[in-house]
Amino acid sequence: MKPIQVTDGIFRLSAHIQNILFEGLWPIPYGMTMNSYIVKGRDIALIDGVCGWDGVPETLFRQFDEIGLSVHDIRYVVLNHLEPDHTGWLTALKKVTQGFELVATSRALRLAKSFFGLDASFCTLRPVQSGDRIDLGNGRVLRFEEIPNVHWPETMATYEERTGTLFPCDAFGSFGSVPDHAPFDDRLSKKELAFFEEEAIRYYANIVAAFSAAVKKAIEKLSPLDIRIVAPGHGIVWKKDPERIVDLYRRLAEWSTEPAEPEITLLWAGTERSMGDLLKVVRNEAEEDGVRLHVHKVPDTHISTILASVLRSTGVIIGIPPSSDPLPSPMAHVLDDLGRKRMTNRLFFWFGRTAGIYGQTNLQPDSSTDEELNRIFQKYQIRWENVWEGDSIRDEIDSIQQAVRILISRIRVRQESMEAPAKLAKAV
């Protein structure tokens, strides 16, 4: 990784991680970039950092040398967020320098003391709150805005007033490794931009979705700022069109609790041999109606992908194989995770197979599956609405076709109701 100049006086330092489960949970098949930033006035500020794994802090320090700086030049270390992938390097920093000012919210400073032993013996602790500023000299002023619970309670964003650069750490971030030759949105093709947007959706669904209410508040709070560059802790830097990533996050926060895209996610368990003919009905109906369908077999598809798929879908269809349980355990776990992520207000129906490939009958009554689904939905208060008002669908091709058509019709009604206010405002 090489240091890259973002704009006059601001540099991005970075490191890649790959071939791991991020946070021990989430696959990152395309890697992930951790970004740190230098702001140069008369004084030097380092904003956020990287993890503390072997060789990673050294990668960060080496990039200081490449822009003609030393870690001893740092006057301010700004911590927007205390999660280890942004702060693990502080242990290595303590070994090579001290006397800097540690700038963060009061909550974050308490965590810094507990996690890294950063106290008055190493640095000056400088708590800040919304509206506070630090003048770096030469026209560089940092302004701080608290954005709690995006996605930890201590988080804030830093804004450099001269260039209009926002450093929001995990907010507006994405999965995916950023190439050195194209670190900014204005250097990416449409296909590459679409890739980072898709990885932003999965990142949001996996890590941030449960905190969508806080994301909405944060976007509203930051909206008065003249944001000309968005420089997040993960992913590309948005210079040409920073509103594009802000608007995406605004939509993602809305998708968590309101109708999303006019798309359907089909979650099914069992085997292709036992469930295939029923799945084919759903696929055919969606294709004939021109509706995008995301199909995931449970548990073969990782929950990371399922979360992103359901986040963007207004409709969900659940296919249940023959089982002595109301819901197969893997399917119950998926629905429980969707509840934990607060993905609410979906339209859905479920269908089941009465007998397996060897003719064994399904042992549970239809009502028990409805009861188990309702138990999960009520536990998390996620307000999923079953569009099928008749008896449970069991091996009935015609009923599945009809249910898919009803679901698609209801999705379109919702979409039209969402678009109507915008069309009216535009007409006025």
C-alpha cells in the first residue's frame, strides 16, 4: 500500500486485510481496506488508524516516511471510533512516541484508557463534543460532530473545514480492497463503482443495519456541512460525487424499516430433488413478471449474503422442506438474525413440502410453522406481513403461483405509494 494525496494537505494511509472472516463473522472474499488520514496544517493530525496485527502498524508507519513525515511529528491523534480494526495500532504507537494529544469523545477516551492504557503518562486527553474545533494552522480547522451508535456509542465524525472533507470512520464505508491506482470514485469505471456499492450494501447489512435509526440521525446532523469529500475508514474515497455514498446510506437506513427495492428474496432449505419443482414455480413467476429474485439455499449461503439480499428486498418467500420441526434449525437461525438486524416491514409468505423423496410425511401440523414464524417476528417486533390469507401452502403449485402473484402485486403497490410523494413534489 502507498500513501495517496486526497486533496491539498490531506493524505490517505491504508492497509489491506483478506482471507479472514471480518470480526470473526463476515466473509470478505474481495478483501477489505482500512484507511487512516493525515491532515497537515502547521500541526499534524492523524485521523483514525488500522488494526494491530503483525506488520500492519508498521505498514502505516512506513507510509509516514513516504510523505516525508515521522510519527514524532503527530500533534493530534483523532479517534472517531474505538473498534479494534481502527485502534489496534495504538499499542505499537505507544512504543515509538508519546506527548501527542488524543482527541475523541469522552466515552471514547474512557475506552482508550481501558483498552490501551492511554492516559496522562503517555498523552494529553482532549475530550470533544459536537461543534468543537481544533485549529491546525495554515487555514486547517477540524470540527467534530458526535454521531453516537453508528455503530458504537462513542462514535463521532471529523470534518476539515477548508477542503470540506468528512472523515466518518465506519459510516459510509464498504467491504472490498481498494487498488492503489484507483482509490477515488472519479478513477473508477461504472462497473467498479457498482462493485463498491454492492459491497457497501453487504457491509451495512452485516454491521450497521441494526443501528439504522442512529444512521438516519447522523445523516441529518451532518447535512448542514458543506461536504465535498467523504473519506471513510473502509473503502474508496468519494471525491467526484460524495452525495452518492451518503444517499446510498440514507436509502439503506430506510430499507431496514420501510419498503425497499421491488425485489424478492427466496430462502429455502432441503434438497433440489425434494424442493426443486416448487422452487421452479417461484422462479418462473418472478421471471415472467420481470421481478428480480435473489435465491439462497439455507444453510449453504452465508448469512452475510442473505442479510444484504433481504435488506434490499421488499418481499421474502420461505421454502420449508419435510421436517419433524416447525422450522429447520438453520432456517430458524437465519430468521432470528434478520430479526436481530431489525429488518422490519417485509411482505412474505411461506410454502412447504408435505412429503420427502422417500414419501415420509411431514410430522408437524401446518399451524406449528405459522406459530414458530410468529414467535420469531414478535420477539423482534419486525412486523412482517403474510400476504397469503388462505390455508398454508403445501405442495400446491397453483397456490404457490397465486401467492407469488399476490406478493408481486403488493410490492408494486408499496412502490407506487413511496414514489407518489416524490412525483407530487416534483410536479409542484
